[in-house]
Amino acid sequence: MKTKSFQEGPQLEQLQRRKAPRIPLQVPVFLRGSDSSGVEFVELTKTLNIGSSGACIASTHILRSDQIVYLTVPAPSPVSSSLVPNETPPIAAKVLRQDVAGDMRLFGLEFLRPLE
């Protein structure tokens, strides 16, 4: 009996489509957008993996393919507020795919501009 390696099947196809590798890194982010019914929201969530060209995030909202959303990384309150911003500038991303994991949805996002 042949066993499949991790690199075969859908995982390999997904890796081949990516413009840059991703690392499994959980980063808290604010997700801003509008859900499938058009209602705007802001949700504190996290990345599951991230790279220079995209990320996978968890969300309780229903998003549409090709929808544009915005990610902002919160920063802790600095000792000297004039030197460190409270958050990063928003990162615009397009929703590419969706999976369901329990009551959460996992979204594959592609950044409109790669991170530098």
C-alpha cells in the first residue's frame, strides 16, 4: 500500500500557486471588511500562517471570494507614545479561498502589495 507524502495532492498544488513561502506564525490582527450581507465589521483575530505575499486567517464572518479586506497589526501601548505608532498601516488583501473549521472559517488571503 502506497502512502501519500505531505507534498502530494492538494498541498503540493497550493504550494506551487504561492508566490512566496509562508511560515506558521500566529499574529494578532484586526480584520476589517464587510460580510456577505454587506454589513461592515472589525474583528480581532489572528493569522495561522503568513508570508510576504499573503496569509491564512481565522474569522467568524462570511467573506466572498475576490473580496478586499484590510488587516492591521495592533501594537502594545508604548512607553513613549510619540515614538511608536499604535498600529501598523492597513494591509489590503484579496480573499482567495475559504475552509470551515468548526465555527471558524479559515481564509487564504493574497496581499495586494507584497510585504517588504
